[in-house]
Amino acid sequence: MTTLRTEPVQRGLDALARSGLEWHAFVAGAVELLGAAVPYDAACVGPVDPDTGLLTGSVKRNLGDEMDVEFLRHEYVTDEINLFSALARRERPVGILADDTGGDPERSSRHRDVFVPHWALDHEMRAAALVDGTPWAAVALYRSGAAGGFSPAEADFLGRVSRTIALGVRAGLVTAVASRPEGGPDAGPAVLVVEADDSVSRLSPAAEARVAELGGSGWGALPNPVAAITAAARALGSGRRGTVPRLRVRTPAGEWLVVHAAPLTGPAGAPPQVVVTIEQARPPEIVPLVVAAFGLTGREQEVVAAVLQGESTQEIGRSLHLSPWTVQDHLKAVFEKAGVGSRRELVARVFFDHYAPRLSDRIAPGGFFAGA
């Protein structure tokens, strides 16, 4: 199949990535644009935690949500072909399933057990979307058998625009969103125990509220971030993963959460369980993600940290061994990337997006918000 209208689509994606859209809206627009250059029968695009590469959400076209947990189990436990984490390490982070399996896509368990039997989708092309070597999004396009497979030219195009998609998702994660609604879940750890069949057997009141806030149901379908990290914990238990999984995700109300998971051991023959903990991200976990999402260099991040602490240009110059003119040059670059015009606007952007939604919370002994 011939790739069509690549230049207009690439320009459209570039403009969309700079438009300041929240990530759901950006991805929805990007998926529509992609279809004009690379026709598909179904698609799924979503952000990943830049530290771990774990999926934290998705926007789908012609795919339901009913197989999300099963899909994530294949991505993090069962499958070995063209995983997003593997694609992120390629020079061109794109893979066509038929090509990368030597013409035998049945080698992929997700293809064999999910996409063909459930949706009759026979062809897959995937990409990891990175900026400066850091993954920010995952892209997957699918076709039925009648539509034909994906071509090398289409893979080349997806590789070219993958960075633009990553930039749009990265910017969308720090775009202003609605403030946290009243009656949101209390702060503090929330714990749930997930059984081998992905049902929940134990759930704290705080966890029930957190799971609902992330778009799932405590006693029903798990939200994507919880399902993804549960699968990753099973990979740890089976030896396929060497570290305890952890991801950060932003709620629709604009709050950053940290999600941890670990496999539980029991008597011989007992079905494996996973314990998941969800808690508010603390400032050391939030600020690096915020400034990274602005696309700042290492030096620019140091300047922003100093600005947030109220340091003057001269103080920043002394602490970082820079001239005042160099500090001003860094600030100008920061303002442009963050979409602000002054230090005051920069501080307000960080404060109102990431701290104001929690101002009704109590202060914990550690100096951060402890809950309503």
C-alpha cells in the first residue's frame, strides 16, 4: 500500500504538537492525521512514563477497552516480539510485525491470542516515540487482512513523525487541566491485591477512590496504569524483569500519582498475587517530570529549580558559575519552551498546574500534602 499525503500530515502534526493541547486531545488529533498518510483499520496511542517506559493511558480508534488487561499481560509478561521497550532501543524505533517475525506473525502472542481472534486485525506496525532518547509515547496501527500489510515506506514515515508525537504528548502532560474536583480521594497510600485472574480480592477505601479516579473500577476493570504495572510485577515474579516496577501518572484532575507493584509469595500451589500501592507523588518526583516535560536541557532545569526557589539572576549565576547574561539566555529559552513570558508566569504555571489542586490538603510532617 502506498503512503499518501505525508508532507501535509507531517506539517499538521508539527502544528498540533505546538498547539498546547492536553495529551488526550493531542493524541486524538494525531491519530486522525496519521490515518491520512498511513491508512489503518484500528489504532492505539498513549503516553508512557519516561522513567520506566510503562504505559499510563491510551486513546483508541476502532478498539474497545474489554481486552486492555489481556493486552498488557502480553506486553509485559508473555510476548517477546516488537515490545515497545525494545523498539525504544532501535536506531529507528519502528517495527512491522510481519517483517520482524520473518513472515510468521503467529510468533507474537498478542497477535495470535488477542488481535486476530478478537478484532480480526492481521497486520501491525508499532513505534516508540522518543525525545532525546527518552520514551514519551507508544503508537500502534493495525489493518485487517483485506487491507494489506504495512510497507517499509510507511514505517519510514512513522519513524520520522514519532518524535513529533512524543513532543506533543510530552507537552500535553503539563498543559493546564481542570482543578481537582471536590470529594476526590484522600491523600496517602492506597493498596489493592490483584489475583492471578486480574480480579481484585482486597481493596482499601482509598484505593477504591484512586482506581475510580484513574478511570477504572475497584471490583471491575482495572485502569490502564494499574493493569500495566500489575503485568510488570508478574514479569518480575517470573524473572523476566529485574527491578520492582514503578510509574508516575497524572489524573484527569491534574494530580501526579506514583504507582508501585510487587508479586506476593504464598504456600506452594497458591495462585500468584500482586500487591499494588498508589500514592501522591512528592515534590522530588513531580518537579523533575514537570521540567523534563517542558523539554529543558540539564542546565535549563537547574535554572528553573533556582527560579522556583526565588533566587535572583545574580544568585543563580553565582550558584551555577554562570554570568548574568548567560542566565538570562537560559531563562529566555525556558520561557519559550514553557510558553510563558516571565519568571512570575513560570512559577504560576508550575504552581497552579501541580500544587493548587491540593491546597485544601493538610501538611504532613515531611512538608508535603497529607490529605483532606
